[in-house]
Amino acid sequence: MTKDMVDDLLHAITDVMDELEDIQTNSQQIDELYSNLETKMNHMELHIHGLEKNIKHINEKIAVVTEGNLQQGTKKLIARKVVY
């Protein structure tokens, strides 16, 4: 092997090592982004469960109010029939 061939080989090895280092850095950044995304998704899941509980609670309250209105409406109808 000539000196130029060895220099070319060393240069190529250095380039490959630099590319591998870039790939490693990018992989670490991707892992961090994935972890952050996963954390955000978990928080969103908790918020969705909280919203579902709130909606259920609101539906229960609406049902109580509706039931009360229906009972009052029935009482008014009965009162009207008695008066007429």
C-alpha cells in the first residue's frame, strides 16, 4: 500500500467515524423527542380521563335537573286538570 492509499483510507475511516458520531447524536435526539412525545401523550390521556369524568358529572346533573323539570311539568299539568 502506498502512502497516498493509506492517507485515503484514513480519511475515509475518519469520515465514517464522523458520520457514525452524527448518527449517534441524532439517535439520542430522536430518543429524547420520543420520550417527550410519550410524556405529553400520557398527560393528554390523563386530561381526557378528567374531561370524561367532568362530562359524566355534568350529564348526571342535567339528568337531575331534567327529572325535576319533568316532575314540575307533570305537577302543573295535574294542577291544570284539577282546576279546569
